[in-house]
Amino acid sequence: MSTYRSRARIALASAQSELASNEDHRLKYAALELRMAIEAVTYDRASAYKSEFPPKEYETWQPKKVMAVLLEIDPTADSDSTISFGIESSPGEKPEVMHNLGKEVVFNIKAIRRHYDALGSFLHVPSIKQTLSESTPSPEIVRKRCEEVSRDLDKVLASQVFNSTLGIFSSFDCGECNARIRKRIPRDKNEVIADCFRCMASYAIRRTLDGRFEVDARTEEIPCPNPGCGHPKPIYPREFSQGVHWVCNKCGGRNEFQLGILHQPAG
Ligand SMILES: [Zn+2]
Ligand SMILES: [Zn+2]
């Protein structure tokens, strides 16, 4: 079991014991534990996509942002699913018997949006505005919300299968730094962009007519601006930014990208 999944279980158990105390002043601790459980199940989900996810990013992000990136990688990342398999009597034919492996329930982005900030708002002293307008939530409201989230998390953590991500992948080694690049190819797409997580390299993966994949570096050749040199240098799209430079292999000069303004006279 992943560390995040067991952390989620511990946080959920603590939240449930705070709720069971029936003491209103302990509701905030329940809200805090539930928030941590939501974070843990979301990071757990992200860990299933680890090789497709920029590593620096999922270590520091909020659940909403993590889930948004997951959905970019795989539009079904936050959907519940049932996994079953069967043997086709002949290729392409629907199997007569399907074996069910189980159902996975995911704490989806809608639930994160609905509950995560709301739980957070229970952790702070009410603002002056809330106090003046007497809009601070009553203990009953806080308890109801906490109980709802707790029930949903119970279902997520009770899933018999979890972190299933099925898809077609293309993987290859980065031509610049040798890091392994792994990219999911959605069924309805014939071309996807894959950026290297370690360096600035970027590739286009294209589906060929016979169903294989072809990988091309997305470089553009920029001629050295030194008059009389013009030696081309392949540049990746992510390198086109202020201050990035290269040393020309032919004339040895240094070329740097600078922000500029190009004026065109009226007319
Ligand atoms: Zn690379
Ligand atoms: Zn040059």
C-alpha cells in the first residue's frame, strides 16, 4: 500500500474519532484531518501517474492543482471505474464471461472544489466581516459537512482496485539528457507533445498510418546572427526566453535571446 493511501486512512480515522466525541470544539480538528486525508488521496492518485507528471510540481501543489494537471494528462483521471476482463472467443468479439476485478471510487475534482476550501474555512477565526454579518457557520453545519466528506472518503479508501490507469503509452529516451520520457496517447489524438522533465527538450509523438508512433524533436533551426556566420542551431520551443543563450559552434560568438520592440511606421 502506498504511503499516501495509508496516511489518508490514518487522517480519516482521526477525523472520525474527533466527530465521534460529539464535542463542537473538536470539529476543527476533524476538518483539519479531513483536509489532510483529501490531500493524501489526491497525491496517491498522482503517484499512479508519476512518470507522466512533472515531479517538482506534484510535491508542492494543492490538491485542486494536482487534480487539474492529472486531468490534462488523462481526462478520465478522476472518474470512477470498474475493471473487468474476459477472453474473446475470436479477436474483436465480446467475451461471453467477464470477470470483475472491482470498482474504484476516486475523490474527484468536483468534490475537491466543493469541500477542500470549505473545510479550510473552518480552521480560521471568523473574519470581522463574517462576525459582523453573523455568517459564521454553526457547529451543525460544520458537523454535517465533515460527516459528508468522511463518508465519501470511506468509499474512496474502500475501493477494491485503486490507481488503475489504463492507456496507450509511448516511451523513449530523451536525445539530449537520456532521461526516460513516458507519454500517454489519448485514443482520439494522433499527435501529442512530450516535454522532457529533466531538460528543455520537447518532442512531438505522431501516430503513423500503421498504428505505430514516431518521435520528432520539436526544434527550430536559428541561424547565428553574426554577419558572415549564419551557422544554424536547433532550439527547443521552451528555450525561446529572455536571457537564454548559446555559443555558436562555428564562430564561437555568444547569442542571447533578448526582449525587443519592433516598430513599424504608420501606413
Ligand atoms: Zn532531456
Ligand atoms: Zn556563429
